[in-house]
Amino acid sequence: MNGLMMQQPLLISSLLTHAERHHGEQQIVSRRVEGDIHRYSFRDMAGRSRRMANALGTLGMKPGDRVATLAWNTHRHMELYYAVSGAGGVLHTLNPRLHPDQVVWIADHAEDQILFFDLTFLPVIEAIASRVKTIRTFVAMTSRAHMPASTKVPGLLCFEELCEQHAPEFAWPSFDENTASSLCYTSGTTGNPKGVLYSHRSTILHTMASAMPDALNVSTRDCILPVVPMFHVNAWGLPYSACMVGAKLVFPGPGLDGKSLHELFESEKVTVSAGVPTVWQGLLGYMDGNDLKFSTMRRTIIGGSACPPAMMRSFQERYGVQVLHAWGMTEMSPIGTVCTLKGMQAGLSADEKMAVQAKQGRAVFGVDMKIVGEDGAELPWDGKAAGELLVRGPWIISQYLKGEGGNPLVDGWFPTGDVANIDANGFMQITDRSKDVIKSGGEWIGSIDLENIAMAHPAVAMAACIAAPHPKWDERPLLVVMKKPNAEVTREDILAFYEGKIAKWWTPDDVVFVDAIPLGATGKMQKMKLREMFRDHKLPTA
Ligand code: ADP
């Protein structure tokens, strides 16, 4: 017997229609590439998205065509999020921090047809325009007045002109909810990047789950500033969830330095933000140095790499901002777990709470997870046994674009490449990425734990722990440290700092200092590069 409920496909356009109808007055504020602050409403945004949907039709976008962006977080990028997917195209957010050769490779692989870009990236576009195979139209995301006087990009179009030339009336089409909506590539730390193709259905389900109180916890009373770029897994879904709940949105554009961010947090009364730990380091450094406070910020979502407890303490104890530690992947749309305490943990001491918060958290409804040993057998949830983390759910990849890499699943589960433990309350903690694991005498040493301790040292700005070859133990931990500006600290000070905090045999064998730790295109420490740099490092033999 079937239920007797309406059959409505889950489509991204419904988020926009809802936002316009029920939260039409809500504001979207953007710091633009042109340098000004732009301000309008969801109602305005919806109208301009429809104009852009008409423009895409004129430009020849057919259902399923890939439309690429190379852009910051701004209102124009948001308009494209809805115009492209809503009209049946596939929004492909390219990462401008990648090397131009990689951008060309990815755009060719995706067979992008149209490319929208912020003026910041004009030099990149000029360098690649004649090299990309399938892109036939380039659009600069600016007004006529700011268009370059001359350019090597053939037939360059102007975003604002396209908007003006097209009518705001457009009926969003209805189609199968399993239709592809957007595309992101993995970073390709090993091998070529692979395409992750989201659907309308997966996006809507992810949006619903991500907004829940025990997930990102966003509502119409919030003002959200996504620091996480819209080219990093769709800014963790915030451009969708803000429409779903009717939250005010503030887009930082290219201004991701501490000063620009802090100004915007204060002037727009931001309550919620999200980003990777490295970007918060810049902001907190600026605020510490200038003795600044937040007056409205209440929560920040930190993920993408492990949030050091020292950063959590700083946010929570010094600035009164609650940290929500979250974990996910491009392959997971991205949200898998978020760390919010359970009711029964209310009575824990501050230190005990912090120990829970340092974990990556509990699975949101829709995501199931398990950890397995080397033989594939499931491991107990005791907070100790660590194994590979596998996940499944309706917003988790079933295969990569064009079947690259073959079938990624094992018995219907997606192996994440992360090593984790899960405690009896269901809190998952990542101890490492499997390719970063340090194996000393056959036993794993969790590099994230060692980094977290080092980063609690007042003189340490950033620390990465990598495996260095060792004649007896195969591998031993080597700690690579970037000091805070003007701070003084020695190898011995740091090694002494580990005493009593960790099993003695986990203590790094050596500490080296570097001017900068290499970061990847999404702000993560590039341990592969560090391993290459210190391939011949001789550990002191005790
Ligand atoms: P990539 O870094 O491969 O481009 P993603 O941005 O999809 O891709 O990153 C996913 C990976 O980032 C996860 O598999 C995990 O290793 C790491 N990661 C994400 N969030 C966290 C977190 N909170 N703590 C530790 N690692 C994390």
C-alpha cells in the first residue's frame, strides 16, 4: 500500500522560492571585489537569479551542462548557485588557489562550457583561456564600469550587463530530483583530482540535516558569515541552509585577513561563522594583537582539519564564542559529524567537556559510520580501538565522475581514508589520515594528538607531525614547528612540554623549526610536502 502524500521532487530551486516567499526581506551583504559593500534582500537575489537563469539560456546552457565559477564568496556567486542548478545545469566551483595547470586539467575533465570569474582572477583566466578545451564563454563577475579596458580573453562578457539584458521572470523547471546539481573536485593529494557530483536530492537532504540544532544549528535569527569558500565543498552547504532557514548572510569576498573579517563581523552583527583552523588563526592573531572582542558572535563551526583544543579554548574562554567541531569530506557534501554535547554530559567539568569537544563529534541523522580493523572486521566503540572510518548515507558519493578510480565502495560503505575511534556515546575522533599515520614498531601514533599538544604551547603558531624514517622503529614522529612572530622557544622546551601529557613513547624524537608550513588549496597542512622536505632528516638516536 502506498502512502497518499504529494510527490514533489527535492529541488534546489525550492530553497530560493521558499526564501523569497517567506524571508523576502532578509538581507545578504557582500564585500565585493570592487571594494564596496553591497547590500540587498533575498527577494532581490531571487529576481537576479532568475535573470541569470534566462541569461544562461541565451548563452546556450542545456540541462546537464557544466557551468564553472572561479570566484570568492559574494552575492553574485550566490546568484549563480541558484541560477545554474535551478535551471538544470551543473555548477562547478573551481578552486582558484590551485595551480593554473590544475585548473585547466579539471575544467577539461569536467567539460565545462561557461566560466564565470571574479576580476581578481583575470590574470589566471588570460593565461588559461586559450588552453581550456571546452569552455566557449567567459563572463567577468562585475559591472560595465569595472570591465577591463582590454583583455586577451576572447568575447569576454559582463555579468551585470547579462543581468540587465534579461527579464526577472523565469519559471524554475521541475525534473527528477536525482539530476546532477553541482560538482566539486577532491584536492588530489594523491593522483589526479576526482569529480564529486552532487544531486538536487542529496543537496536538499544534506541541507535539512545540516541546519538541525545538533548540527550547524542555524535559524532565521542568525547572521551567518561563511569564511569557508563557496569553492570548498559549497561552503559546507551554508548558501543552501541560509535560504532554507531564512538567515541573514554576509559574504566576505576576497577580504579574508583578520582585520577585514573582524570589521565585517562587528558591522553586520554576525552570530555564526564557519571555516578551517588556519583562517581562524589569522583572525585570532589579529584580535589578540589589537585587544579586540566580538560583540555578537556566538558560534563558529570549525572543520576541514582538526581544530586544536588551544584554539577552542581561546574562542570559548577569551571571546565567548562556542566552537562546533565538525568533520566531513568533499565526498560527503561535506557534513558527517558535528560535536555537540549530549544532555547527560551537562554535568561534566570544563576540562572534561573540552576533551569531548576536541573530538570530531556524532553522526548527524542520515550518516551512518563504523570503524574497521585491517581485516575489515568492525571494531568496538570504546573510544580506544582505532581503525579506518567508513560511512554511508544519501549525500555520500556512490562513484566519482566518469567512474574514475573504479568502485569506491566496500560492501556499500565509503572508506574515508581517515583513521578514527568512536566512544560508547557515539563520539568519533579522527586520529589521523591513513596516509599520514606514523607507524612506530608496528604501533600507530596519532599525529593529530601530538600537533594539538604542540599548538597549546604559547610560542607555537602551527605544528605538523610527520613520520621520519628510523633504523630501529621504522618510523618515529618528527615535529615541524612554525613559531609565533617574535616568540622564542627551543627544541628542548617543546619536548619538555609533552611530559605528562602523553605516553612517553609517543613523544616526538625531534623538533625542527620552519618559517612556514606549506598549506594546500583548502588551507590544510600539506604533510606530503613536509615528508619530502624532511625525507633525509636524521633523527637523534638515543
Ligand atoms: P581534501 O582535503 O581531500 O581536499 P576534503 O576537503 O574533502 O578534501 O577533506 C576531507 C578530509 O579532511 C577528511 O577525510 C579528513 O581527513 C579531514 N578533515 C575534515 N574535517 C576534519 C576534522 N574536523 N578533523 C580532522 N580532520 C578533518
